[in-house]
Amino acid sequence: MIVETRDLETCRALRRAVFIDEQNVSEAEEWDGLDDAALHLLAFQDGIPVGTARILTDGETGKIGRVCVLPVGRGTGLGADLIRAALDLLRARPGIARAKLGAQT
């Protein structure tokens, strides 16, 4: 299940676990000050949050980023589900004409 959320504490905890602790991304790079202006998605597996994505808008463009899934949810299609949910959310927003994905690879 994937839901839009304002539970930034949980989203940040997931991002810390994946990006900072696992992938050694610096805190300065991860915490860019844009979370409060963003839309956030949380992905649940068996009722437990295991993934998140962040969506920012700039004019007609929606930018999907900070997509992460804990190891327990990897290989299940959850990452792709997060992207699809983000695209659906952007399609529903008036004035958004395109989407960009921010990714490491």
C-alpha cells in the first residue's frame, strides 16, 4: 500500500537508513531543506513503512526524488510502485505537464 503522507519523521527515518547509513550519503546532501515544500509518499509492507518518495513541483514540472526502499522490500516491485504512485499524483495536479526523476543511477 502506498499513501500520500505528512509523516516526515517516518520518511526521514527511511531515507536516513538507506541513504546516510547504508549508502554513506552525507547529511548535508540528504537534508536539503526542501522537505516541507514537498509531497511525500510512504510505502507499506505488512503494515510497516518500508519505502518513501518525495515530489517537488516547479512550474509545469514535477520532480520525483529521494526514492528509497529498505532491504526487506527490495526486489518486490515496490520501488516501481512508488514511481507509478508519484506519476499518478503528478497527473492529478493541474498545470503539471512533465515529470523528472532525480536518481543516483
